[in-house]
Amino acid sequence: MRKQGYTEQERKRRYYFFDYLFWLGEITWENYHKVNFKQPRGSDMLWACIVLFIFIPLLAIAGLFLHDLAFEVFGVILVIVFSVSVIMTDHLFGKIYPPSRRKAVMQHYAGCKFSPFRRNLFFFSLYLLGIPAMVLLVTALKWITEILK
């Protein structure tokens, strides 16, 4: 049997919401970094999603179930992992979004109209939704544990 080799051009690519966020960040950087250096890049947009969907729920769950020393140890471990991931952000996103994927995402969304309002809506809402998400998660977990008792 002959092994089928697919090149990246032959495969049908799928594009996800995270790709759109990456594109928003990269377009923002291209258009506005000369005006204001603090504009988000594509990796910053993805980092906001990681913080919202991974680190905050982990911290909320640990805060509910772990007490005293165990919570402090878990908190220190989480801070170390978070710090290392912040330092290695460019390397990590280089693995997640290699140059070929970045180029494909940018080409896919090339015809889309850029809107700074939409960028701000997605970027800042991810951070602002983190607080209520953590409160709701802890409340739901407390409710579940009370029902199971």
C-alpha cells in the first residue's frame, strides 16, 4: 500500500474562534502599535483566553476544595506555572501557531473588515468576564457539594 502524503495546501483547514481572536490581535498590532505600544498582539488575545478558561477555573476550584496549607502550596505551584508560561509565551505560541498557521489564518481573514470596537469588545470583555465567571463557578461548586452531602 502506498502512504498518502498530504501537504498543508491539500488539507482542508478549519478555523476557530481562537483563530479569529489571533487575527484581531495581529491586525491591531499592525495598525496601531506605532501610535500606542500597548496594543494587544495575537498571542495576547490567546493569552486572555487561556487565563479565563484555564487558570481562573483552576484557582476557583482549588479555593473551594483545598484548605489552609494545601491551598497555599497549590497557589504557589499555580503562580510558578503561570510565571513560566508568561515568560515562555512567545515560544509556546510559536508551537501552537507556527508560521504556516499564522500565514493561513491571516490569509483566511484578509477580506474581513477590521473594527477597533470589536477588538476592544473581545479583548477587554475576556478580562472583565473573569471575575463574574470565578464567582459563578465557586457558587455552582458550593451548591453541588451541598447537594452531594
